[in-house]
Amino acid sequence: MNVTDHAILRYDERYLGLEVEEVRSHIASCAPVGMKNGTYHLQSEDLYVICLDGVARTVITKEMQAKRAAVKSKKKRIRKE
């Protein structure tokens, strides 16, 4: 059986007591004013939030952000050649 992310979230909320709205508010409150697209750093957790169209789409670690930045840099170098 596969388990969806939604099922995991509801398990965390309903069984483990995760306060989903508190997490949502915390992530949103850390965003720069007017953030629409891009990545911002949650310094207290040392995580990065990726936004698209004014919506936080995912949260990644510092290591994941470093790899992401390296790939973007490599793509830019290739395009210039």
C-alpha cells in the first residue's frame, strides 16, 4: 500500500497533535513582505522555503539549497557558452 503526503499530514495532526495552522502561520510569517516567487531562508530552523505565485510550495534543507544553487549556476554557464 502507498501512503500519500496528505495522509501523513493528517496522521501528524490528528494522532501526534501537530498544530498545522501554527506551522502554516510560522512559515508565512518568516517570508519577506511581498514575496511572490523565489526562495527565502527560515533562519531559526536553517531551512529554505520555495515560493511560486505567492504560495510556499516546499521546504528544503541547507544542503538541498546548495545543490539547487549549484545546478542553476551550471545551467547559466552552459547557456553562456
